[in-house]
Amino acid sequence: MVIQENVPLAPLTTLQVGGAARYFTELKREDDVREAAQFAKTRSLPLFVLGGGSNMVVADAGWPGLVLRIALSGIATPNANEASGNAVLFSVGAGVNWDDFVAQAVVQNCAGVECLSGIPGSVGGTPVQNVGAYGQEVADTIESVRALDLQEDRIVVLPKPACGFRYRASIFNSAERGRYIILRVNYRLKRGGAPSLKYADLQKHFAESPRAGKTAPSLAETRAAVREIRRSKGMLIVPGDDDCRSAGSFFKNPVLSETQFKDLAARAATRQLDIPSYPALEAQRKVSAAWLVEHSGFAKGYAAGAAGISNKHALALINRGSANASDIVGLKDEIQHGVQETWGILLEPEPVFVGF
Ligand SMILES: Cc1cc2nc3c(=O)[nH]c(=O)nc-3n(C[C@H](O)[C@H](O)[C@H](O)COP(=O)(O)OP(=O)(O)OC[C@H]3O[C@@H](n4cnc5c(N)ncnc54)[C@H](O)[C@@H]3O)c2cc1C
């Protein structure tokens, strides 16, 4: 285990803002993760676990303790030779790039994660906020999570029900935040399964494609379609595209109570506006945060100094090139304030704030 000092964190994140880590180490073995955790504990250093850095805003002052970057590799299919029907268990190292794993699952004709193609970050990051997109979320396929329990100082395997998955949430980012370092994630996929085509954007894509009306799309075609749709929204990391210098969606879609929804509808009526309704949102009584942002005076392409809103997606706050974390936080505050004043709803940020 090599401990480095004063390592800049901005280049290790997709938003590319923030200061340095006082101590930093990159770990490829489970034993090293334990050793690094011990290093922090004995020196009373605050510990932060970094994956792909795609869901965070690092403070300009950086991180005063140890940043532990997880680089555990390996994609294994331990039950490949067993008579387990069509179910295939993938045991994946937390440091594996998420989209590399999705690509491999699709090549092996295994369904369950194809709609999550193109999401940046690491495998270990996916259970944390129960990553989801285009009608799938990792909670649908995660069987268990192998982790170092810092409280008990032992390695544990948490079965899915113990992970407490909800919309953009799990025990890892709520009740047990900071307790576990995720080492491997086990996903149960379905060999030969049909792709999930629940989402309107995907259905529209295939309805408008030259292959419309022919055979049902394959997993590979679904993966390609999802990546294409994401690219058009700046939600795929494409070198040279300034709109993807972001942390993805910056705000969660708010889940409203009956009373809140009535209040929102009344406010919309006074402005002669209809609240957009999508089956996927309605099922969970969610309202589109992007719509709220755009109808509070913040259009795509809105600029606030070096920070701004993506030209392709109203929910993505971007670093326009030379932004600091304070510029991003300033814009976040401005949007939250504007939406609350206009709609009476406080938007909750999705990324993790590190060192604030
Ligand atoms: C362009 C773009 C598009 C995106 N699209 C989506 C989307 O469609 N859906 C979606 O849900 N998200 C999306 N995101 C957000 C992000 O990609 C995901 O949340 C991703 O899973 C984060 O993984 P990461 O490895 O980058 O985590 P990081 O950003 O490194 O960390 C995020 C949090 O997870 C914790 N963490 C990371 N790894 C571990 C580990 N091994 N053990 C314990 N804790 C850990 C960190 O401590 C931190 O609290 C998008 C982001 C970008 C930039």
C-alpha cells in the first residue's frame, strides 16, 4: 500500500472541481483496503472512499484526511458450470468500470443491466445510490454486496434485503453511511433474457429507427440505443463535450405527498401550465425535477460565471471550464431557491458533497 500526500482530486472526478486529498491511496487488494482503513483509524483521519468520482462535488479546500480509491478488479461468473437455469451470477470487483461490466454482460447475452449502459463510475458506486436509468435500477439484479464493515472490522456479505434499496438510496448513503467499504458486487442476470423496453424514450427510438416493425431489439441494440440517447442528452462521457463535465443529474425527482401535489397543480394552473406526466414517474408519485428547474427561469445553457446548466439537459450542472466548487454550489443554491419560490418544493441534490 502506497500513501501519497496532497493529491489533487478534481482530475479524478467528472465535474473536475475541488482541492486535494491530504492523504491518498489506490487499492487493488482487499487486504490493502483493510490496512488503509487501519492507517486512517490509528491516526484519527477522516476516511473517504472514492470510486469513479462521477457523483460528487469536492470542496475547494479538498479532503483533510485519507482518500481511499477503490481499484479492485475482476469479473467472474462463479456458477457458470452449474445447472442454474438461465440465471448467471456475476461477481464483479468494486473498482471495475461500470460500463465495461455492462458491455461484457451484453456480449454474454445476459439481460438485466442493458438499460444502465453508459452510466459513468465504478461497480462499487452502483449500490450506493441504487443507480437507475431507462426503467432499470441495480436493485433489480443485485444479489449481494461484499464489503468491509468498518464498525465491526470484518468482511461481510450483505444480501439484497439488507441493503435497503429505494429510489436513489440504500443503507450505504443513508442509515449506514460511512460504515461499509464495498469490495465486490454480485449481480444475478438472465441469459437469453429480453431487453427491458419500458421507457418511452427507448420505445420512441426504436419506433423511429429503420428497423421499426422488424424483430424485437436485441440486448446489444438496446445498449447501443441507450448510449445514443444518453449522448444526445450529454449524459454519456464523451471527450471534448463540455456538457458532460458534470455529476449527471444534480437534483433528484421529488416524491410528493398528495397535498404537495395539489399545491403544485394549483400553482401550475395559475400559470396556465400542465405538469408533465410520465408513467414511470407517476407510479412513484414523482415529479420531473428537470421540468421544475426549466419552469423556474433556468433554461438549458444557463450560465452563471464559470458554472452553468448543460445545453442538453436542464438537470445537469456543469463546470464550463474553470469553475470552482463554490461556483457550482452557488448555482445549486440559486436553482434551489428559484424552484422553491416558484413551486414551493425544495429540490434535493443527488451528488455527494465531499469536504464541505
Ligand atoms: C454524465 C453522467 C451521467 C450519469 N447518469 C446517471 C444515471 O443515469 N443514473 C444514476 O443513477 N446515476 C447517474 N450518474 C451518477 C453516477 O454516475 C453514479 O451514481 C455512479 O454509480 C457513481 O459511481 P462512482 O464510482 O463514480 O462513485 P463516486 O462518485 O466515486 O462516489 C459516490 C459515492 O459513493 C461512495 N462510494 C463509491 N465507491 C464506493 C465503494 N467501493 N464503497 C463504498 N462507498 C463507495 C462514495 O464514497 C460516495 O459517497 C451520472 C453521472 C454523470 C457524470
